Amino acid sequence: MTDNSEKIRFWINEEAFFTEPGTTVSSLLKKSHGVEMPCGGRHACGKCMVYAEGSFAAPSETEQKLLGAERLAQGIRLACFLKAVPDGKIDALRQEADGEETICVSTPSAPTVAHAVGMSPAQPSERAVAAQPSERTSAATSAEAAPGARLYRHLGAAVDIGTTTIAAVLYREGRAVGTMGAWNPQSVFGADVISRMEASLEGKADKLAAIVREAVSCLLTELAEHAGESAEAIETVIITGNTSMLYFLTQKDPRCLSRAPFEADELFGWWTIGEALDLSCRKADVYLPRCMSAFVGADITTAILGSGLTETDRIPGADGSRKEAAAAIDTNVSCGELNGVSAARGGRSRLMVDVGTNGEIVLFHKERLICCATAAGPAFEGAGLSCGMRGVAGAIDHVNWENGSWKVHVIGDREASTAEGICGSGVIDGVAGLLESGLLEDTGYLEEDVCFAGNVGLTAEDIREVQLAKGAIRAGMETLLAEEKIDAAGLEGLYVAGGFGSYMSAKSAERIGLFPKIDLSRIKICGNAALAGAVRILHDRRMEKEATALAERAKTINLGTSAKFQEFYMEYMMFDE
């Protein structure tokens, strides 16, 4: 999919990439593994250490000063200084013999992330083309399948294409056999949907489609091979994502999503085949669930299914509960066939929020679904902050202000002094702690930068980014509640979807004003509900129609034209309780 004719080969952790000569190693690590440099690549911290082999330029005086002669003699270099050379090699994961960890860049656990940037020497494939609905039916989708039966016989998969990350799970005969995640490689065109849409309209639609298709293919291939299977044996794949992500995947013209009246000319809810999407599972039946609107995508449709937002507590599952269905994604426990009858809806009021780059919110009230989406930005995912990083080893994920000092937890159970950055859950804790300590005013004024551990902390600029993100999400929630004249205190439940929400402190989120005042026991952490919902469709053919029905009856509020939203946004920029 990638033209490598004018590129050089470069090696990262024994894995080959093709890139332009002179590309900085730090940028390669960011593109391939989502690694953010601890100091943002400013050549200031000396933490982005890698073992390097090859004809690299001699270290500069600054690099020599940061590393010292002993480390340089060991072959250690700084990624932010190094530039790619033909057949150069770096190892970002090795340790010194005495056990002291010297390599400070961290990578996600999924081994396919590197391939996902479209830089690996993969076999050439056809140019990405727009996918169309297919009339193709398999045994799984035919009338032969019994009601409630799963949509595959041997191998089936579900994929969630998020703006920042992609997650996939593979099932064999009803049992989860593997899960995997990767950065969405489209981030090279921008961290947000708008940037990628501009790239698409500038003639890069084929590249946006090609690299995300390759990323999905690599995940499915790795999952299959790990299970001793072939990707070609996958029979059915359910792919969910927000509306823009599905447009990019299928190479639909996103022009309608970028200009008034912002009405999608394609809402999906149809089947195609893997070959049409240039996926490694070329013969698989692929289902793209129905989106709700241009702003609210299929990921929210499936998140409603995965979270049970509109259902009673007891819903289909191997043991009659949704809990097992969701747990199967992360723990490889059996999901069963998720057979049974969909639970009855009640007249309860429940609110669901996906705290991500595109903050999508749904209110379920008196059998009505009202939804919206707000541009929150990537701050809560650790991006765009001075020390921000993903929730991987080395990141501070929890911060507490105790007895006049900071207590932190670093992923990987590392010493606090070895912290390389801070992820979203740590950011929320940190801001809450700053408020409790009195160092941060309710207005968002921070007199001086604060360090939690090592060289990791938050700046005044970081606080501003958090204010913008939390103000947008909170304002979206309050707008929906006002639309239905509901007091937040009367909500039966506040459902928090998205992988990030699994690690977030609900108490801290409430303290900074991200959530309305509500009994903390009513806050339900759902994890990746979008993926869980796709899994439900995969295992119960009736959920396909259920998902479509949910999407069709949902009402979308355009926050861009909402006076209430603007008022709430200004109000909830503050941190006052």
C-alpha cells in the first residue's frame, strides 16, 4: 500500500520500516508506536534513550552532555537527536546489565503497531477504493442461521476504529482467543477528525483509507496467527467507529461532514466483504453498523448495546448478564453465544459519555435517545500536554495530594522518580489534587508549574487544555439534560464509555467538574463499550436490527447552533464545585 521506492530501510526493535532519509528517530517512534518524547522533543530531558547501531552522525555537544561518555560508549543515543540512516537500527526496550532501566521510551504491547503506520515492507496491494454495500451472504448471515445465533461458525472478529486508537478482538466458536490494540496511524495527518478531513479533501483520501485498512488487517492477522489460524479463515467482522472514521475506511467523500448543514449522505448499516476494504480477511463478511448522524457515529450505536444503556440490568449473556460479554473482550473468558431475548426498556433516565477526542454523549429518557458530540480534544488521552503520554509503562496514571506532598503511581509499578510522563487518568487526578492543595484556583490560574515526580507534572498551559476539554464535555452533558428538563441528581446512572474511563477516578472527575454532581455509586464504568457492542452483534444476529433501530430513533442535537451549549461551556470552564 505504501510506495517504498524512494525510502530507506530502518529497524526498530528488530522490525523493518521504510522512511525518508533524515527522518528523526523520535518522529518514527511516535508514528510507529505512539511514543511521545518526555520533553516533547525539545532536547532537554535526556530520557528518550535508545541503543543504536549504524552509520549515525556523531553526537552533538548537547547530546554528549545529556548522556555522558559512559552511556555513549555503550551505544546509547537520544532518539530526538538521531536521524534515520540506511539499515540503521535502534532498540528501545533493552536494559543495562545491572538491571537499571536506561531506555525510557515505552511502547504499547501490541506488536503490530509498527506495521500500522504503513511503513513496513508489506506486500503491495491494490489501491484503496470506496467500499459499497454488498448483497453477499454467507452461511452465517443467511436465513439458515437460527434466531440469536452468532454470525460466524469458526472465526469471527470485532473492531473499533477510534480517532486515537484501534482495538480488535478475535473469537473462535464463541470464545475470545485474543485482543489487540494499536494507535490509529491516521494520526500522522492530525490528532483530530477535522485535520484528517482536510487532508482527505486535499486529495489524500486514498492514503487515509489505505493506512487504516492496513492497520486493521495487521491486527486481525496477528490475532489469527497468535491463535494458530489464518486471517483468511475469518468469516465475519463487525467494524464500528465514528462517522468520519467509517467514511475514511470506506473512502467515502467526507465533504458533507465538513460543511453546513452537516448531514451525512451515508449512515452505513450495511454489509460488504473484506476484499472490498482490502483487508487480510478478504473473504469475510464485514458489517458496518448504522451511525446516528454526521456527529454521532456507529461507535455510539454499538456502545449503547455494549453498555446496556437502554436495557434492564439482566440482558443476554452466557450467564444472563452483560458483564461477561464485556469481560470477554479483556479477559478471554467465554462470551458464550450471547443468545436470548433483548431486555425490556424502561422509563429511566441514564446518561452515557465517551470521554475521548470526540466527546460523544447520549441521554436515554422515557424511551427517547438524545445525543450530541463535542470537540473535546486529546488532552484526556494524554496528548498535547507538556508531559502527556499514553497509558503505557512509565506513565503516571494516578496522583494524590497527601499530607502536603504528592503520591503517585507509575504504570509498571516503577519508582516515582522514573516516571516518563502522565496519562489521562493521572491528569484528572493531578488537577483534582492541585485544587485540593490550593495551588490551583477555581478559575484555572496556576501561579507556577507543578512537578508530581521526577520531571513530570503540569503547566499553566496544560491546565488550559484540560479546561477546554472538560468544559466542552460537561457543557454537552448539561445541554442534553436541559433539553429534557432533567436534574442530574435524578439520573439513575452515568455511564462512562471508552478505554480511558476504565482507569479514571470518578471522584477526581467530579471534583474538576467533568461530571455533574451525582452519587458516585451511580457512575458506571463501561470500558470499551463500542467494541463490546460490536461483539454482541457478532454473537447475536438480532442485534444487527437492534442497532439499526437504536440509530434510527436517536435525535441529534447540533451543539454548534445551541445557545445553551455556549452558555454552559463558559460556565463549566471553571473548576468551582
